[in-house]
Amino acid sequence: MRTVLCLCFLGTPVCFLAGAFPCFGQKQLAEKSSGQKDPLDMLASPKLADRVAGEKAEIQARERRIQALLTIAQKQDKKPQFYGSRLYAIRLLGEYRAAQAVDFLVENVSLNLPALASESFLGGHECARALIQIGNPSIEGISRRLSKPCEELEIKLFAYVLGAIDGKEISKHRLELAEKEAENLATVDGPVRRQNIKKLLEQLK
């Protein structure tokens, strides 16, 4: 249902539909109808209570956006579209530096989404690109993933991501330490982890 606004102009009532003129108090009308203030306006408030509430509201809004983007990124397109929704969602997860998305991005690192050809080694591997943007949490996510068998392409992409975040020398040092720790693992996944680490070290030479 559309709201009709009535004003008096030179003694003559004038009525029009709300929203017909976007610049006419649209933000104020939206805030009034929802009962909520814009978090950014609250941050600029002279009142401390408003600023604290604004910060909390903005953090909560960010969390909701990230979860919504993850939901879109996880959808399997029956007919992958050129520059489709998944691609944009994954890119935005990287822009948000969403640590919550790391495990999903690591598991789908070899996903190649239809996009323009790129001169970069990554090409359409947007998950790998997002992992680089997220930074250190991605290193931990890749480390967890090494306990399971990895395809050759996954190893290459993981090596590229680690090198882009930490540089080759630091990445090799980290992996060498992890390799020594893996040698002492008595768990079933110990040999798999050691094999993956060796492959990564080969890629980083």
C-alpha cells in the first residue's frame, strides 16, 4: 500500500504518493517507518550512547551482509552466468576481509567462474583472490585444509595465495616448521599433511 502525503500550499491542499519525489525526506521517512536510525548518523552523534549503539549496529549489519554474501556464494548455478551472482558475492567477501568465509573459500579455491580473461595466474579463481585479500586468517584455513588430499591445481593455488600474503621465504619457513610438526603426528591424516606440505614447498621454490 502506498502512503499519500498531503501538504497545504498557498491555502490549497496538495496530495501525492510518498516516494514520488525521492529527495523529499526519503531517509527520514524510512527511519520513521522502521523505527531505526542510520548507524553512521549515530556514530556522528554528540551523544556517547548513540555512538556506542551506532558502532554495535554497524558491526551487526556487517555480519548480516557477510552471511548473506556467503549464502549467495554457496549457491550452485545450474547455468553459470558470465559475471554471475556467485562471482560478485565472492569478490565482496574478499573486500570485506571476511574471516568467516575462509573455510568456504579454501574448499572452493579451484572454482573457476566465468569472467573476463585475466593476465594474472589466478584467472577466474575468485576464491583464491578473496583469500589473498583476507590475509592471515587464510593461512590458517589453508593449514587446516592440508590434512585432506589436495588436487594439483589446489596446491598451486594455495602456494600462490601463501606467497602473495607472506612472501615466498616466510611461507617456506612456515611450511618447514609445519612439516617438522607433521612428522610427529601419529594421526591418520599425518602422512597426507606431510605430502601436501612437500608439494607446497616444491611450488614455492
